[in-house]
Amino acid sequence: MESIVEPKEKKPRLVVIQGPTAAGKSSLAITLARKTGGQIISADSMQVYRYLDIGTAKPARAEREEVIHHLIDIVNPDDPFHAGQYVTAAGEAISRLHEGNTPIFVVGGTGLYIKALLGGLFPSPEADENLRGRYRREAELFGSPYLYQRLKEKDPLAAASISERDQVRVIRALEVFESTGRSIRECQERHRFDSNRYDYLKLGITLDRESLYRLIDRRVDNMIASGLVEEVENLLARGYSPALRSMQSLGYRHMLNYLGGSWSLEEAIELMKRDTRHYAKRQLTWFRRDQEIRWFTPDEAERIASEVRIFLQPAGV
């Protein structure tokens, strides 16, 4: 395929490739971008961090030299980064690529980032650090289940869609409810994520559970063999706190527990595999709610390429 997007399109056209971790999104996107002369915008909330390479499964340096990737290695591990910043940075990259008539592939497994990019973020109150601090102290004193029970009492609608273990989202939902008197879900539904700045084709990549879990286990083993333990040691040597959000992500918190003596390496690896499988299941639950996604398996590359070719074809051609 050759680059076939005309520069006078009114809206940028985005090919969005999403799905669970380890399903093969990145390799597929690189192949498609290579064929079309396109570039990739990462939609991964952890690949934005510098020095977190192995545990976030960043594309290899050679792949990133062959196909340009955006929104990888843009902040340090101790820098705050959220969906609003992602939307701004991705929007700027999209504008540049659209102006240059370059096919654009948005690729990743962070569903919130993709949803916010395609439809915008709903208006919500500014972060209230006093409120957040109070809820964090309550969680420290009484535990996450206590905080989640408070959310169920105040905002059962939000609680139904948030995991008890996701303390960040639980606190944000409590904060929005206390600040506005409305459920965060009500705010989201009212907004409907429908700003429609882009035309897009949503492609989902998945495979049967047994095969996916086997790929996840293999990926974890490869991460260990590639030096994940040493990567975490280097992060600590650079002075990054184990308490950072980036350092508490999948893989990194497991290696921290090993290095801290809480688990053996074998225990850390098995728990990392288990937790990654759970994460993939949550990703699938999120994406399956989106009726716009057209699902494929990794071995349907030709069908996917055909869908992309038709979508990128200029109007009237």
C-alpha cells in the first residue's frame, strides 16, 4: 500500500488499533504503517515514561527508527501525566501528521486515552488536593475496601463500573460527587464523548483466552530474560521512589517486591503473570462495550490491511 490520504480531508482520519496486552497490536501497526508510509501515536499510559522500557513492552529501537512513534518517552517517571495531557499531546501530533498527508495509526491498550482522544474529556471540577488528601488518609487508615464502600453509598452508579482495587478512580469519583453533587458517570454520559474531531476506524485485536494467556506468560518470561530486574534496579539507582505511580505499574511493583525481599523471584514472576492476565481481562471488558470496534485475530492481517486501505481511500476515488 502507498500513502493515499489527501491533505484536503476536512478531518484527520485515524486508524485506531486496540485490544488486550500481548495480543500483537504493535507489530500489526508497524507492518501497516510501513506499508502506507504512516506513523504511530502510542495510546499506552506507561510507555510515556522514560527509562521504563522492558516492563512496558515498548517497540524495539530499530522498529521505532523504521516507523516513527509519537508519545513514547515524553515524561520522566516522577512527572504527573493524565488523560488530559495525552489528548493535548496526541492532538498536536495528529494535526502535524494530517497537515503532512501522513496516515495516522493510534495504537495501544489504554482505553480511557483512546476514548478521550476520539471524543474529548467531559467537563469536570478541578482536582481538589484537600479532598484527595483526606480520602488517601482514610484509605491508609481503614483500607481500600472502606473507601470503596463509601463510594457505593454515595455514588452506586460509579461504584458499579470501578474496581475496588482502583483507588485512583475511586477517589476521583468521590471527589467529583462531593464537589458537584452528581455522579461522575452522569457527567460522562451527559458529555457522551462526542466532540467528533476525527474520522476513525476502530480495529480490535484479540484471540482466544488460552492463546492470549500463553502469550502473556511468554512475554513476562522474555521481560525477565531481557533484564527487567536490572531495569528496576537502575530506576531505583536514579532516585525514583518505589511509591511513584509509574513504579507501581504492572511488572515494576512485582520486581520491587522481589528486590525488597517480600517475594522470591519465582513468586514475583508468577504473580506478574497472574496480574497481567487479570489486566488483559479488564481491558477486554472495557473494549467489548464499544460497538464501533471491528474485531480481528492477529492472523487476519490481509483482511485488516484491506479494511485500512478502504478507510484511507480518499473520498470520490
